Amino acid sequence: MKILRLLPALILVAGLTFSGCKPKDADIKANVEKALKENPAATGVMVMVNEGVVTLSGDVSDAAAQAAVASTAQGVKGVKSVTNNTVLPPPPPPPAPVVIAADDPLTKAVTDATKDFPGVTAMVSEGVVTLTGTITKARWMKLKPMLDALNPKSVDPKGLTIN
Amino acid sequence: MTLQNKYKELTDAATAAGVSGLQVREQDGVLYIDGTAPSGAVKDQLWATYDKIDPNFLSGDVVMDVKVGMDAATTKVKVVTESSNLNIRKGPGTDQPIVGKAAHGEVITLVSQGNEQWWLVRTDDGEEGYAYAQYLSAEA
């Protein structure tokens, strides 16, 4: 029965021996941080280690950097697993929708713009400027930019004879 | 082919030519290209490129509003009508009474850019009113 009395002591010795072989959490943390230092995209990343489990947090610039920091950490000796809690920047806001001029002010603006283009008739409906008539190429090259500046939905010259 | 691809040469040219605030947006089958060109020559070149891709702009699938950047300190503008005099009106609109005229090629004073289409100007004779901005060019 002597062996039974010695058992707790043996377990303690065994435990100390094995834990002595594993890198300590603090060392793992230092090594992960050192490995991450080589990646400039990882400057905002923080490292925590608990029993070999690495938790990464903080900001990364993009998805590629996010994946890279996790695989870098995974490659460090003694790391059992990596929990990647790093955060990507929010996506850029979608561009503002194109604002189309209302028909009344657009009609007035189109009348002003086409005043000096005799032979051209413009109709405005739901933002679309429809042109008919005849115009020279050189004059059309002047008129189209003027019309496009009035915030129309589109300018339809299919009824216009350009020569 | 998407509109962005169809007009890629045009938007690339706008970027290369230094168009500032360039915005390219596709909405309901129309490509809207907005920005400010560094010079009138750049604007003309972009319109020539657009005409090359879509001759005579017949497809009607682009609305390009590229303005020409103007120095805020500009006070003199030149009348660039085809050949005729430029009407100066009481208010912004062709329905407004004519209060004066500026000759083709005349250099007049820019008082303020009332809106994009109509600028407030003053001639050397002291006539003041609104003129159509397309017929005014910043005097170098």
C-alpha cells in the first residue's frame, strides 16, 4: 500500500515534468507577437494566450491580412488553436444615387439650352430628353454636353438627324 | 457587356487626364460620369473619346457632366458665342427680359456664378445681369 501513499507525489512530479516541456503562455504570446511584427498589416492586432489557445483581436486592413495573421499565429510553436477575433474595416458606403432633375425645372433648363439651336426640338418626359430635328455634327458636339449638365435621366437623340 | 466596360476607355481617360471628383455610377441602364476637368481641352478630349465609342452619342446610355475647373479668383470671362452677341438677362432664364448684350469675344466681369447654367455678369458699360454660362469662358 506504500505505492498508494506515494501516488499524489508521483502525479505532482509527472505534472511538473510535462508542464516543463510545454512553452508557457507568456512565451507563446511573445513568439506570436514577434512573428506578427514581420507583417506590417498586423500592427493593430493584439494577442492573448490561455493554455496554448491564442486569441487575436484588434483591427486588420483587409480579409487577406485577417487570414494571414491567423496562419502566422498558428505556425508558432506551442499554439494549440487560434481564435481570430480581428475586425475588418466597415465596407465603404455605397455611392449616392444619381439625382435626376424634376421635369418642370428640366424642361425650363432644356428650353434655355436649346434656344440657340434652331431646328432642334426637345421634349422632356420623366427626366428623358428626346430630341428631334436636324443639327450639324459640330453643333451637336456642343449641345449634348449642355444637355448632360442639366441632370437629365438620359438624352435620346435617335430622332435627330446629325449631318 | 456592362456599361462600365463599354465606356472603360472613357473613364480611364478621365482618370488619366486628372479629372477631379470623378464619379462613375450606373443607374437604370445609364452610366453617369461626373467630375471636374483641369482644362477645357481635357473636357473636349473626353467628349471626343465618348463620340468615338458611341458615335453621335446615339445610344443615349451615358450622361457625362464634366465641368471645367475654374479658379475661385476668376473675375473676367470671355464671351464665346458662335458669332452673335450674348444676351444679358434680368434673371436666370431665357424667359427673363434682356437688360443688355455683350459682344462676341468681349471680356466682361464675372460677378458671381449664380448657378451652373446662369452666371451673374457685368459689362464695362455697367449692364449687369445673368448670362448663359456655356457661352462664357474663364479668361486666362
